[in-house]
Amino acid sequence: MADKKGYEEAIEATRAVLRAFGVWPNRHKISENWLSRSHFLAPAFLIICFINIPQTLKIIKVWRNLNEVLDILVTANIPSFVALIKLLCVRYNKKVIGLLLVSMENDWKSLKTLVETRIMWKNGKLGSLITLVIYTLTCGSYVAYVIMITYINVGGSKQEDVITLNESKKLRPLYMRSYFIYDVQKTPVYEIIWIFQFVSMGVATFTFMAVDSLFAVLMMHLCGQLINLQERLKNFTNMLGQTKTRNFSYQLSTIVSRHEQLNRFAKAIENAFNTMFLVQMLLSGMVLCLQGYQIVIILTGRDTVQIIELLFMVYYTLCFAFSLFVYCYIAEILRIESMEIGNAAYHCDWYDLSAFERRLFILTIIRSKTPFEITAGKFAAFSLEFYCSILKTSGGYLSVLLAVQDRLAA
């Protein structure tokens, strides 16, 4: 049975966000005008000009204050830079991702058994659930940041005292700690900058979660196709008996061809996302380390912040850790399901086949011993073991930072 509804449900939310930012693939190959091709520059401009550059200038200005530098880096500068890299990578690999989506849509359109349809729906719903969790946590961090900034600004705790020749005055705080080369305290410049920073942070947030969602949807679809292939292998001998002409070589070749198609699908995902993942892994490990350092410093009484800031730090750290967990968890599922192809071939009634046919089956089992993997820049394959390694490494660097802090304070 053919069913396109599952495809639409899987990509609906992700498509809306990425299309708004100009990086959703044009699958129908209709020529785009220059405005459509350069649409992605608008969100990129907002992130660079209202977050990255002003915050980097602020870091240079306050570089002697370690806590303020860390706060600027981990709460906005690094995450927004990661979001920018994600936006540019998806735009650069727009054609490849478009081909992946076409393949995914064709899988939903093609004729399938009832069991295969159920498997695809199950994995599609799991992908949608992961998308929902990603959207909820990411939007939650955005809303939490807005609440924290509003609460702090109303309380006036982040206002800066500036002493001029004639008077001392307080600066109105911007939405994010940043520095502009021109006077932003005058009305309406202050209000315009504040609004643009607010919008820019929203753009970075939605970009971050939409690309993660796209990756999760593609990966769960691939896992569903691997499970369907396993079912075909398990019922291979029964399928031969149901055909009018028992053509073993042809039936096996269709399975091998399908396995190779899925292998190319996995490699396309790997090539489209691995560079982005390398940048994110390096910076995410840094964020976990620095954010953990801030939390420990606050809890041990070496620094004081309002309770709402501490709660935001903890929640923000958990969101970052969960983002890494999603990549590693999905990649682990992919690796397991790709390895299960060999087990599925073993569990079919291979003993009913001739000696020559059994030898061909052995080749199929050997081929499946090479798992499908998603890597961070071709350096390390994502897995739950890799996730634990990231956490342990971040914890190790955190202990080094605390040791250095204790030595400097002594």
C-alpha cells in the first residue's frame, strides 16, 4: 500500500522553519531567482551582526573578567555561532538534502506490505517525538532566557555605571551582553537594537532546532527502511515459495541493491552533516565544560548570582547535553539496525536452500558486518559510548579549570 501522509507529518514542522530561512531544498528542480537563492543571507546577517560580532567585541572589552567572558560565550555567542554553521551547512548541501527528501518521499509512495507500513509509521512517529522534544527544550531555553533577562533588567541588577566628566549615569542593558562601536543608549537606537537582538536570538534558536529535527527525521526514516529490509530477509525463503518462478538470484539481487541504496542514503547524510557535527562537538564540549565551571563556582560560593540565573544555567546545560545525546542515540540505533541485517539473513530458513545459494547468503551476511555510521568530521563515530566520552572529557577539563582557579586564589 502507498501512503504519503507519513512523509508530510514527518517533515511538516521542520519544513516550515527551514523554508522561512531560505534553506529548504527545492525538490522539484524549478529554477530559483536570485532572491530565493540569497534568502538565507538575511538570518545569517542577523546572527552575525547582532550576536556574534557585538558579543565578541564585548569579550575583548571585558577579557579580564573571567566570569563575564564565560557567561557571554556559553549563553549566546557559541550557541549562535553553531546555529550559523548549521544554517550555512544546510544551505551548502541543499541539493544533497533535497535528493534525500525525494528518496524519503518515494519510499512512502511506493507499494509496501502492511507490516512495512506499520514499521515506517512507528519510526516516523518516533522521529516526530524526537522533533517535539527538541522543539520543546530549545524553545523552552529561549523563553527562559527572555524571562531571565526581563526579570534582571526590571530589577536593574545588570545596569552598568558609567562615569563621565560631569556626571555618573546608568546604562540601559541590551538584550544580550554586547558592545557596539556607536552609541546605542539613545532612543530609538536602543529600542531598535534590543528588538533586533531579540529577533536574532530567535532566528538562531529556531535554526538550531530545525536542523537537528531534519537530521532526526532522515535518520529515523533510514532506520525504518533497514528494519523493513530485515523483515524481507527473514521471510526470504517464504517469498521464494510464493513466486511463480523460483528465481533466487533475482530476488537476492533486489535485496542487495536495496541494501546498497540505503548505504548510499546513510553516506549522503554523513557527507551533508559531518562537518557541522565536528564544529558542534568541539564547541559543545567547551560549553559543557565552561557552563559546569560556572555552576560549580556559584554553588561553592565563589561567585554570586540571582537564583533565576542559576536555574537557567542548569536548564541550559541539560539542553545542550540532550542535544548531543540525540545525535549519539540516533546514530547508535542506525549502527545496530545496520548490523542486524546479517542476523536477519541468518534467521531465515537458509537450510532449505542449495549449497550454492547458501554461499551467496554468506556474502550478504559478511557485507552487513560493516555498520552504517555518522561521524563528526570523519574523526569519531557517534554512539552512546562516544557520548559518555564527551561527558568524561568535559568533566576532566572542568576539574583542570577548578584546580587552576584554586591555585590562582591561593
